Amino acid sequence: MTDLLLRDARLWGREGRADLLIQDGRISAVGDALKEDGAQVEDLGGAVVIPGLVDSHAHVDKTLWGGPWVPRTAGPGLEAAIAYGRDRRGEFGVPNPDYITALLTNMVVSGTTHARSHVDVDPGIGIGAVDAVLEGVERLAGRIDVELVAFPQTGILVSPGTAELLEEALKAGVKSIGGIDPAGFDLDAETHLDLVFALAAQYGAEIDIHLHDGGDLGVREFDLIIERTRALGYAGKVVISHAFALCDADDATRARLIADLAELKIGLTSVAPKKILPLRELDAAGVTMGIGNDGVRDLWSPYGTGDMLQRTQWFARNAGFSRDADIELALEAATFGGARLLKLDGYGLAVGDTADLVVVQGRNPSEAVLDHHARTLVVKGGRVVAREGRLV
């Protein structure tokens, strides 16, 4: 692998400008006027360098990116959206490896180097979506790493046969198991969670549960997840996605839940909806939160592009963030937060870290988030994989 020297960079977290030398896929030196010694040289002209973006909550199997425009006609509410996606996906050939590859390509050129994608598993498609996503990832030839979650989008208890398919996906090598609204959608929170935790323990899988349920119902489900995480020794292996009940809870209840999340190292993810998670409180308590694009241009929603800087801007805006420190806190969730959730080793901008980097125009990280210009360079494992919005 050819050495890479990035000159005149604004490294996030470092004052002034510096050069960055990459050798054997890792950052080997950071400093002023580093020697070239045969390295490929890229003059960044003071552009901002951040670690590779981490999409910690995606649904790339559902996408229609690069395919037909499909006007959304689903009825209101979660159940209607689930039924609409299930009933019409076959009409458009979803999951489709070509659409998945197209979306992953846009994610790569936008600076995402790692992603966690929930992948539908249900009696209608079996575990075929797993194979479709893996094919898309393979086509990108190492430009992005994608961790899969076997996801029961249509429920477990209300969708007979799904539990067996979740186990089949875990046997096939999927590393995480999901769940969805154990009470509000699957109608029996205890049984749903017992099944998910049992399968996770049997196959050494991690857990990432969609929890849209709000109010007192959602708080009760939080408590049930916390209870099982503690009782079964699953600290550090559980993520709650969306987690809207945390936004609805009164101050005392929210503080209690956040303390439990911190104790048990239960992570959270947000896709930057209007009901926004309290990132400042979570950060102060030591709770890890990641940001994800959710579904992009699919039967659920026409929105999104796969650009994590754009999604980070959405989160910061919806959270009412305007100070640079807060905007950078949102960026931290989209980078280091996601990396902690995915347990990425050697992630960051320090000497010795893996050289997964994004170069973007801006005078500081906040400006880079708000403008989110086309990425100047994307580096994956020390190799330039995208330049000015195009794959290399």
C-alpha cells in the first residue's frame, strides 16, 4: 500500500493546521512539514479532517435508491407503514442488490466508513435481505464495513415463523438481533424481550431494539430492557434505537433511566426526528448515542440521501443547537459515538489509529457540518476511496 501524506489539514480537536502521514493503513505521524519520502501527497488547503462517519442506524435493504420514484401512499401510523412496506416491496423488487449498492456508494462518497444496518427478516422474504445487503457490500470492495442486525420489522409474536428466521440469520453469521415495540406492536413485551435476549445469549449476539413506543408504555419497556440487561449480564451489548419515551418522561423518570443506561452501558441511536433525544444530558451521564440515516428513499419515506453530515445537521437543528460546542457534540455522536456502539478498535485521529478519514471544506467542524459540501477525500484503511463525490 502506498503511503499517503495529507498536507495543510485542520484536524478536528487540534489547534491550527498540520500534516498527517498514513502508512500501512494507519496514522503514523501528525506534525508540521512532514517529509514525503515517496508518499502520495494531497494538499488539503486547510480543509477539515474528521474520522470516518459512522451510520449507526440504517435500513439499506429497503432502499429504492437509483430505482423508480414511488409516491408514498401508506396510511398513518406505524402499523400502516409496516404493512405498506411488506405488501409492496415485491412489486419493486425490494430488497434489490443494485439499489443497495447505489445507496452504499452514496454513503461512501459522503464519508461513511462504517454502518450498522437493520435487515428485515420475516416469513415473506426469509433471510434473503441478508444476502442482498452482503452482495452490495461486497461490490464496494472494502470501501465500507456494514454490520447487520436481524430485524423483525413485521413483529415476532404477531408474525408466526419470524422467531425461527431470526435464529436462522444468527446461525448464518449475523452478529446482532433486533426487536420492535415489544408492547405497542408485538403486544407482549415480556415474551418478546425474553425471546430476543435468549437468542442473543445463545448465539453471542448483540441486541439493538427499535422502541418507538412513547409515554408510560415506552418507559415500562425501557425498564424491562434494563431489567433483563442487568439480570442476564448483558451490559455493554444492548442498544435502544429511537427511544422516544426518554423524551416524553418527566424529569425524575428521565434522570433515573439515564442513570440506569449509563450503569449498564446501554447505548442509544437517533435518526434526528423532531422528537429529539437529550444529547447533552446523555453525554454528561456517559451514555453513548449514535446517529443514523434510518431508511433512505424507500417505501417508508422519500427523504434522506445517506449523507451523515446532512443527518448530523438535521439532528443539531432539531435539537435547537446553535453553539459550535453543541454542533460538535452532534458530530461526536455521528463519529465517535457510533464507533463506540459498533465497538470499532483504533478509531480516531491519533497516531496509531486506523486511517478512516473524511476531508471536507470548512474552517471548522461546525461549518463543515452545516455546509456539508461534497467530500474532498474519503480515506478507508489508508486508501483514497472517494474524491469530490465520486468513487476512486
